[in-house]
Amino acid sequence: MHSFPPLTISVNLSIRQFYQEDLVGMVKEVLAATQLAPKYLDLEITESIMMNADYAMKKLRDLKEIGVQISIDDFGTDYSSLSYLKHLPVDRLKIDQSFVRDIVYNREETDTAIVSIIISLANNLNLNVIAEGVNNS
């Protein structure tokens, strides 16, 4: 019989959800009710949460204290400020599909360069990278 590693559950958080005052408490309640280990929950945020950077940083730190994973979704399409990226307590960058989809078939050099830079940046910051929109059909 084969055993499979536990799956990570990814949940997109809207700006409205992220800025709910009781978000951290709600995440704790859901984890307790489902008995899901925090490391298997990946909360996906977009860069737009950084409109209120101080509050966002505190909330992200509080979420990381619980033990959940945090991903920046659609990286490169919003407020891509490298100055805050070095301080964000995140685990991975998800490269937006708008940069990825034309690389293979159209050999779009600009997109290839952007994706290469994002991958290099993530690697240097010890972040995992996910490329959205990859398919071969």
C-alpha cells in the first residue's frame, strides 16, 4: 500500500478578508475544528494588501506565528515593491500567468526575462516559486 504525503490546502484571501480584524482568530478556529496542522494551510495574498503596510506586516507575522504558510499570489502584477518584499514573512511567490503563458509557444523574450528575474529573486530570498498558467495543451 502506498502512502501519500499530506496535501497542502491553499486558500485565496481577498483584501476584505485579510483586513477583517478577527482573521487570525478565525484561522485558529478553523484549524482546531478541522484538526489540520497549520503547516498544511497556505494562505494566498496579493501584493495589494500592502496598501497599509504596517498593519499588513503585523497581521502576516501573527498568521506566521500560528504556523500557516503564506504565498504572494499573482506576483508582479500589483505593487511589486522590492523594499517590502525583503521584510514580508512569506514562504513562496506565485508568478502570475500573464508572464508565463506566452513563454513556450510565442517565445516572448520580455516575459522570459521577467520570469527568470522573479525566479532568481525568490531563490536568493529562500522562497519557493510557483508558475501559474503552465500547461502543454
